[in-house]
Amino acid sequence: MSRIIEGVTTSAPAMYKGDATKLCRLWMHEMKRVFSDRLVHIDDIAEIDKILDDSFKGFENIEKEAVFEDPLICTSFMTYAAGAEKTYIPVANKEVLSKTLNDKLEEYNENFPVMNLVLFLQAMEHITRITRVIDRPSGSALLIGVGGSGKQSLSKLSNFLLDIESQQILVSKS
């Protein structure tokens, strides 16, 4: 629960003043990130989604469709990439997210060895998840997948988005 509260309190309060739907979207995003992202079985994720869906039966003045509307993504690198102070905000739409990430990828490729990434929707969602985790105090994540699936590249880009210097440990026989 503390991770959910932490996520909600890192956002700018002025953005949600008088708009309960926006605040519920932020709360729902944090619930999905804290609980659903830790699950691997589809049935478990569906059960969490059902619990979250059922939790809105008590809210009369808030449209459930508006709360669950896509994209349900919040991140802090959107403002930071624009040169402003890092603020945890909802992403307006997928096109804005795509443009920001592709611009930052171009900037990364100008300064570091080139990463030929195709930023499709799922990759962009993973970047937002990675940046959310590394932007939190004591944040940690375990990225699991087959070799060559892009875990390392997405992590490098996520660090670059937040201006975090990363180090890589080389595993060798000695």
C-alpha cells in the first residue's frame, strides 16, 4: 500500500484539484503498477482487474469508463524530457508518448552507441514501467525474458530519459 501512496503523492496536487476522475485514474494506475506488474499468470492479472473493476461500484459521481480509458499510463519523464521539472503526470495519448520516446531515442543515439529500437506500444509501456521503478527511492525490478528481447536496451533508454547514469556488470569466468 505504501508504494501506491508514494506514487500518488509524487504527482502534482494542482493537476487533480476538483477533478475526481483524474485522481481515480492516477490511483488506478498505481494499483495496476504495484499489483498487476508483479504477476505473471494471466488468470491472476484478470482477477486483479476484476477486483479493481468491482471497487468502483461505490463511486456514484465518477464514470468507470473514463477511469479505465486507454492509455492508463503515468510517468515523470514526459515533463523532464520537455525541459521542465520532473513531475509525475498522466500521458495524454499514445502518439505523444511515441513522439517523446522516439525523440529521446534519437538523442540517445547521437551520444551513445546506436540502439536500433522499434518502439511499439508494448515496448513503450515497458519503458514507462521501468522509469517508474527506477525513479522511486529503493526501486528495483527484475526484467525477465529471452535473450535479445530488448530488456537491456529499454533499461538503457529508461535511464537516459531520467538522466540516471547506469553501470553494467560484465560476468566472466574469472
